[in-house]
Amino acid sequence: MQSLVDQIVYVSDMFGTAVFAFSGVLVAGRLRMDAFGVLVLAAVTAIGGGTIRDMILGATPVFWVRDTLYIWVILVTALLGMWLAGLPKRLPWYVLPVADAFGLALFTVIGAQKALHFGASGLIAVLMGTMTGVAGGMIRDVLAREIPMVLQKEIYATACILGGIVYTVALECEVERVLAMFVSMGVVFGLRVAAIYWHLSLPTFSLQRG
Amino acid sequence: MQSLVDQIVYVSDMFGTAVFAFSGVLVAGRLRMDAFGVLVLAAVTAIGGGTIRDMILGATPVFWVRDTLYIWVILVTALLGMWLAGLPKRLPWYVLPVADAFGLALFTVIGAQKALHFGASGLIAVLMGTMTGVAGGMIRDVLAREIPMVLQKEIYATACILGGIVYTVALECEVERVLAMFVSMGVVFGLRVAAIYWHLSLPTFSLQRG
Amino acid sequence: MQSLVDQIVYVSDMFGTAVFAFSGVLVAGRLRMDAFGVLVLAAVTAIGGGTIRDMILGATPVFWVRDTLYIWVILVTALLGMWLAGLPKRLPWYVLPVADAFGLALFTVIGAQKALHFGASGLIAVLMGTMTGVAGGMIRDVLAREIPMVLQKEIYATACILGGIVYTVALECEVERVLAMFVSMGVVFGLRVAAIYWHLSLPTFSLQRG
């Protein structure tokens, strides 16, 4: 049973990696980058956050050196992505944001889990979860010479922070790991989807504070 | 006695962390970032340099994973900072630069110390001291999509380099650690304060070379 | 014999470090940076890629902490470079690109070699070779507030990837290390020199795909 859960998490992790990589492909496409640029932006978005997390924790070699399937998923996504770059226009607009919300939820919980596994405190686990979720996108935006979107779009990182807190507190309260995982992923995913929906009717500047 | 010095250094380190974090808050405020952006820029400025230093030396998990007080100081500074962002206008103009000079001096010496503690040579200790002092501000500026100020304002990093050299040479000459610390911090602090004062009467382009 | 090869590689490595550092000096000069900015851009270009590689592999302290000759080469290059910044105009135009191609070829092979030495798979070795070759220049460009050139100029990183693949496959096929090295360096160098020559007659936008 536990092992089935781990397998589902593993497959979901690869799905999240592909979704994040595709968001890198789209940014690279907007900037008219070449095939290598597409690959770098895909990789940085998908595994950048987890890489920094592992380097900070001292979990080296980092995760994708130990398990190269992550790199294969990114390669395939980048190659397919260049042919499918027109796809988002033909999908309903909410498909990619919702897939992204799912990846964000999973990455947050996986990041927090890894920090706890390395003996970090709850506070650090929340930080590491958030970093796993958002740092890759931040590096992508810096390479694209943009101010990282996540620094000006509050509800994205906030969802990670709240989900990370729920996960950490649930574990402290001895909630079963699988239950804690699904509840906290639900918090991140639910907040993101709510934010995407809510965003439609609210002017963005109301999200900005000094 | 030694232990009292260590306690003073620790308290000063937290003060320096808060001052650097506040400088991140001010940049975030100028860019109309949201609360998460404020937090990221505060954290990156305050602990970015030390984090890179620790990752390069292999001192992992990095310092703030081992001692989460750094993160709490940043959280409180970021929260207070958003309410006090108007404060700098009401303080005499030199208060923040002088506090920053103090933080810079301390971070430089702490960084050099840690490198030596990990068996690095004097040259690397000077480098690591300088990196601890300036790299956080550099990442902050990159996230804010600016060319890092420190690369165009010579006397900032130069103060760290000279202070680091004084500290390393003093230790080689078997000067007592506490004395070496205060003398080299005095060099960094004195040079910065002199540079702030001197800046008033000198056109900036004279600081620039090809 | 083997030891002579190692010595040639070591000397070439320092030559490549100087060439890459000089390319950082030139960018710093264009941006009117001060002496510290010149030093940072020189260092970041020359050792940035290898530093990230070592941090990802967990090969810490990173290489230039263990062997400070790299730092001395960068210091001397940065100092000389500020006086010789006008030099490129007086050299035939192809001297610097060809020297850069040599550095790129060597860095790629050294990076792949180090990854294999740390037990990484062939795929990761190709990645680490490419990263050693191009990541330093990418950080240099980010600090200079430019979209990294390498993301929009395909044949630069592509040369590293192909050279890395040749090197890794050759080793798998039990080709002697020295031979594998020279052949794969020839691939990177040859492709780059061909690309430089070819670039003359082809409009750049033909290198860009969506």
C-alpha cells in the first residue's frame, strides 16, 4: 500500500516535471531562443528549485544526478514542446494553469518532506517546500531578463507557504503521512485554482503592497 | 571572556542580518512587490552571501538551516519593514548606510573566519569574506533586474577585500583572534563610512574605470 | 607519459581560465564597471560553470578552493586585462574566438570527466561538461543584465553537447582516455571554429527557432 502511494507520487513527480518544463519552453519561445535555450529554460524551471534545495541541505549529488529520468522527461518535453508550442492556444485557457497548480502542490510537499528527512526543523521544511515550488520559475524569469513573476503575484508562493505549514503541522500532530500529503496538496492546489479564478475579476494592482 | 565575545558577535550578526534584510525590503518596496517578494528580497540580501559561501565550502546544511534564528529575524524584519518603509525618510540620511557598513564589516570577518575554519588558504578566506559581504546584495539586484550596484561602486567591495586581508594577515602574524577581528572590522567600517562621506563631494564617474 | 598528459591538461586549463576571464573583462569594460566589477565578471565567467558543477556533484570544497592557482590566474588576467582592453582591436578578429573555442573544448571534457569520476551516468557527464563550458558565461550575462548569449546562439552549447557525447561514448567503447579527450576536444573546437567562420555568411536570425 505504502509502496503504491510512493509509485503514484513518483509518476506525479514526473508529470509535474513535464508541466514545469513546458512552462519554460513557452517562455523560451516568446524570446525566440534556439533549441539549447529552450532546453535550458525547460530544465531550469523544472529542476532549478529542487537543485538549490539539495545544495542547501547538502543532499549531493542532487536528485537528478541520482535519477536521470528527470532529465529524460525534460528532454522529451523540450523536443515535443517546440512542436507543440502552438498547443496552448487550442486548449481551454485553464488547462495549463491547473496542471501547473498540481505540479506546484506536489513539488511543495516533496520539498518539505526532503527537508524533514534531512533533519531540518518545521520552519525550514516550509521554506524548502516553497523553494522547491517557486525557485525554478524565478531562475527562468531571471534568465529571460524579467523580474520574477512570483515576486509580484502574491497568491502563488503564498499557496506553497500555507500548504507547507499544513503539511508540517499535520506531521507534528502525528497525522498519517499519506493523509498529511493529500490534505496539504489540496490546500496548495485549491488556493491556486481559487486564485486563478479570482484573478479574473480583480485588478492585479490590488495584489500589490509597498 | 572568549564566550562573551562570541555572544557579542552572535547578537551583532543578527543585527547585521536585520539591517541587510531591511535593505532588501526597501528595494522590494520601490518595485511594488507583494509580501512574498518583500520576504524573498529580504532573505536573499541577508543570507544569500553566506549561503553561497557555505555551498562552495561544503559546509552543508548551510548555516541558517542549522540555526533558524536567522530566518525569524528576516521574517520579523520583513513584516515590520513593510510598515516602517517610510522610516528612512524620517531618519537622518546617514543612519542606514552606517548600519549597513557595520553589517558589512561583521559579515566580512565572519565569512573569512568560516573559510579558515574549513582549512581554506588566506586568499580564499579574503574571497569568502568579500562574498559573504556583497553576494547577497548582488542577487537582490539581479532579482530586481538591475546591474548589481556593487560592481559599479568600487569602495564597497574594496573595503571588504582590504578588511579581509588585514584579518588574514593579522591571524598569520599570530595576533589574537578578537583583536584581529576588531581591527579588520574597523578597516571595513572606516573605509565605508569614509567612502559615504567622500562620495558627497566627488562625482561618481571618477570611480569608474574601463 | 600519462603524467605528461596531465601536466599539459593542467597548463591548458589555466590558459582556458585566462581566456574566459578575459571575456568577462571585456563585458565589464563595455558596462563601465569598476575594478571590482571587472574582477567579479572575470571570475564568474572563468570558474562559474565549474563551481556549479562541483556544488551539484557534491565535490566540495569546489576546485578553486583546493587549488588557488585558478584565482591567481583570474587576478592577473583581470589586472592585465584592464590595461590591455584595447588589445582585441589590434589583434586579428579571430584570435579571441579561437582561443575561446579552445577553452570551451577543454572545459567541456574536464567537466564530463569529473562527473564520471564522481560516478555519474553518461547523460549526466554530457550535461556537466556542457555546464562547465557555458554556465560561467551565462552568469556573466545575467550580471550584465543581458539575456545569456548562449541561449540564442545555438552552435555554442551544441558543440559542447556533441563533444560531450563523443567523449562519453568513446570511454564506454573503451577508447583510451587521452585519445577520447583529444577527439572530443577536436569536435567541440572544430564545430566552434566552423560556426565562427560560417556565421560570417549567414544572417543570425536563421539560427533562431521558436
